Amino acid sequence: MAALRFVKVHDYLWEIPKAGGMRVPARIYASERILRELKEDQAPQQAVNVAHLPGIVKYSLAMPDIHWGYGFPIGGVAAFDLEEGVISPGGVGYDINCGVRLLASRLTYEEVAPHLERLVDILFRRVPTGVGAAGALKVSRQELRRVAVEGAHWAVRQGFGSETDLAFIEESGRMEGADPDAVSERAYERGRDQLGTLGSGNHFLEVGYVAQIFDDEAARVLGLFPGQVTVIIHTGSRGFGYQICDDYLAIMDRALAKYHIRLPDRQLACAPLRSPEGQQYLAAMRCGINFAFANRQIIAHNTRKAFAEALGMREEEVGLRTVYEVAHNIAKIEEHTIDGEQRRVCVHRKGATRAFPPGHPQIPAAYRSIGQPVLIPGDMGRYSYVLIGTEQAMQETFGSTCHGAGRQLSRRKAKKVASGRRVADELRAQGIIVRGASLRTINEEIPEAYKDVAEVVEVCHQAGISRKVAQLRPIGCIKG
DNA sequence: ATGTGC
């Protein structure tokens, strides 16, 4: 395969010109250093493959945390015309509505630190983790169909958290247009006992504190202050969303010939947005989105319980308010200005975060003066970031930015690097208490397995597609 | 990511 050509647009943006069957150019947000690494990677080729898809609008975009994924790269953004365009399960990912919630307490690091060990133990007990984790609650299939339509609203009605959480979740925690009949019985069976569970891989629940503030006004509006204890919940739709993705990949693979779609990579299986297959996937994916909203709402509730128990306080004293919750594996129909024209397009964000600007009607009224909060988790040992969306993101990236650190070591390589070490003890020596369902996951998730998220965030900040607000540092973590 | 793998 010929080497890809990267043409510099500016210091943090590179374009792969349209060639061959590409319908649009590909664009990658990266520093010189990140770009050098990407030249050795298959992920930019995946961004080029996406540029071949019918009805793609403007660019196939890649964020600085781009890495290899199923069909589409993780860290990719692509928008499609509603008439001519396609929808693809691989453009959303296996973990539909994998996302991040940030909770902010009323407590400082000094108040929580003496109880940290006990707190992490209690969190580990109240939030099931690991592959196949189950048991936070079990619902009937009929009830799970309601979850699939109502999302976090279902969870609030069942007594998990409160109404006030809902305004601070993307889509208010309930994606419209979900059709429970578009989801297989197998997906319902897998999901029944997985609500309120974390899962495995890079999913985690992290206790941290506000270590640094970059934007005083935005931090004030978000209610963040130095030393404040925070919680990040990073998980998705578990086996329920996985099964939806798997089911529709097979359906769309079979339908490719019917719609005369030719692909550079079969993993890009897709269907016209207007086709029955496309519409059914959209309706099923929205069920997966709602499952994940409910999942994180239940985990947030159990986190509040765990803090109250560990610290011997009332929940109101702990005050774990939802700052915001973002989705980072999702496809949504949104309105964007493209070449001066207002158009509705289907935006696929796979390992990318919505980053809407100040004044946008789809962000909470309380935050409208500053822009949408963007939550960027890092690795277990370093830091995570809070950013805000910008007008420039709206103009350049369909209102999108990065989503995380991105792996730099394969799981196999990470395990090799970690072998013989005591990763949990190393982290404890740095003041971070970690509990995992398996030693294997902790080894695979060592901090060195990830790129420095600060570098990824800096690219987005410098490029102007989001702005830094605060850095959070971890003190406790539970992992699958 | 995933009742991890064909």
C-alpha cells in the first residue's frame, strides 16, 4: 500500500487529500510528534477508508487520540447526508454510548483522604466490575424495554438519583426515537442483569480531586474549585449494546449487495440512512444509548451511597452533584452549517466527544454562557481533564473533540511490561488506591499503556476545537 | 468494548 500523504493545514491539523475512491479528504488533528507516530499506524488509513462511504459530508475527521478500531478508527468523526448517506454500526462502535459522567462533591481532598481505603472498598462492593459483571439489579425483559426507551429517566423513577441529574446529561439522559422492537431477544437477555455495572477494559470509576484550573470563569460556572473531590464514571451499554452492534453488523453485511454499496473494508458495513436496515439500526442503537444512560445513572446513585457509608455522612453533606455526562460512541442527527448552508446530518462520533459552543440550545441553560462541558478521562496514574466546547468545533468538526488518552501499547505488550511488577502497589505509593476485578485488567491498564492525555488535550486546545477548564488527579479507582 | 478466542 502506498504511504499516505499528509498536507499541513496548520501546526495542529493535517489533510490527506482526496484520491482514488475517496469522496472527501481526511483531516487529522495532531501535533508534529503525534503525527510522526500515526505515520506508523493503520488508523489514518481507516480514516481514509471512511472517506469512501456514500454521502459523507465535508471531511472524514480524526482526533489526536485516534487509534485502530473495528472498521472506523476510534477517535473518528464523520457526518452523512440524510438522503444520500449511510449509517454504520462500526462508526459508533461495539460499546454504544460508552461515555463519561463527572460528579463533584462538596468535600476537599483533605476531608476524604483519611477514609480513602475504605471508600474504594465500599465502591468496589456497590458497583459490580469485570467481564460479565452482574447483580446490581435484575429486571424483566418487559422492564428492560422501558429502560431502552426512557434511559436515565427510568432510573430516576426507580429511585436512582434525582430529577436534577437529568438536565446535566447529553440528550437529558433520554434519546428520542428508540424502538424496543428493533432490539433482539438475545440483547435483552444479556442486558437484564447488567444495569448498574461497570464492565471491563478501560472502564472505571475514579475518585479524584481538582488539581488545576485553567479557566476561572468556566470553572466557577461548572462549580469546580481547587482541591474539590470529584468522581468520574466511565462505562457504556455492556452486553446489551454489544449485542445490538453485533446483530446489525451482520444484517448490514448481508444488505450491502442489495444497496450496491462497495467498501474498501468489509468492517465498514453500513446501510443507507433511509433504508429499513438503516432506520432499524438507528432505532436499536438509540435503545443502547438509553441503556447506557440508565446504567451510569444507577452507578452515580450507588456512588453517592458508597461515599455516605464510607465517610459516615449524609448524602447531602457529600453532595455528589452531576456536573455533566457525555457520550463518546454515538450517532446522532444534528443541525450543522456546511458551506454556509444549514443542514441536518447524521454525525457518527466513535471515540469522540460532542463539544457544542456557548449559546447552543442543546446544552444546559446553566452552562450556556461558557459552552458544553467535555469530559476527558486519562489513565489510572496521571490525570483527566474538563474542557468546554467552542464555536470553532461547530465550524470545523461538527461540534466534536477528542475523548481520551488512546492506547500506545497493545494489551499484550502492556501485560509484558507489567509482568513481575506490582502495579497496584506502585500506584498506592503515589497515593492512588486501585481495586480491580482481575490482576490481568490492572496490568493491561498500566499508565504506560496510554498516551499522555495532556498532549491529546493540548492539541484540541491549541487547534481551538475545545478549551481547557480543569485538570483532575486520581486518588482512587475501581476497574474491571 | 465483549457471557474476550474459530
